[in-house]
Amino acid sequence: TNSARFRFAVHETWYYANTGYNVLGLMLERLHKKPYGGVIEDEIARPLALDTLVHCDKKRAIPNRAHDYMLRSATPELVPPIDVSWFGGAGSLCASAADLVRWEQALWSGKVVAPPLLDMMNGVAPIRVDGHALDVPYGFGRAHGTIAGHRKFGHPGTGAGISGMLT
């Protein structure tokens, strides 16, 4: 018998975890028969002309790469690069701010996914908690909400002392 159990039933609640992104990265590697970084660079970055979008690697020289600093006795001190390549499909990408804008333009114009999938990414996931309907402001990798009455979509990223947000 299979002793594995799910945490909850479908549409009962939700739980964010990077595991799904890691599995997706592994699936892409198998499908394309190349490492995750190669898939990102060959299948996404080059076709969309995102020149700075690369798989991060502390050994790789990345022009104009942002560096982390910490305060030590009120003095900023450079933190040595951290290898984030092990994040796999759950992160480990580097890109310039300009390429992140180009990414969003490509995504919204239908060059990345078909409009029905984009609608799902930007939609509300309906769940039930204690018998009551609840809409989760997260759909297929995009958190959403409002800022000063304007719709917002994006996703934060944190790990290994680094944080970022694309909204």
C-alpha cells in the first residue's frame, strides 16, 4: 500500500513551497536534455533577446553584477558571492533590471505563454477553508493585489542573504 498522504485536499487550502519549481526545473532538463541553465539561456533568454538573463553561478563573471554587503561595526563590508546555482528551478537566475522589464513585456504580449495561461497566472485560486470560499492572491507563480488602487502582479525572491521583488 502507498503510505504517502497529501497535506490537504484539492481546493481546501494552499501552501507555498519551492519544491514545485525545483521539479519543474528537473522536468525541463529531461525534456530538453541539457542542464537547467542551458534551457533558460537557449530556450528563453536568447529568443527573447534577454542578454543578461543567465543561470547564476559564483564562478561565472557577470558584468555589473550587484553585490551583497553587510554592516560590520557600522562599516559596509562586501559579502563573498554565494553559490545559488543549487536553487535550480526555484531561483538561481540573474538578470539586469532592464531585462526584467523586457521579460514582463514579453510575458504580457504572449511571447512566453499563451493568453489563457497568463490569465491563470494572474487569476485568483479559489479554495475552501472551514466550508467558506476564500480566494488566494497567487496563481501559477504570480502574486497579485493592488498598490494605490492599481493592480499589481509579481513575485518576491529571497534566499542565501539575497532578496528581490519583481512587481
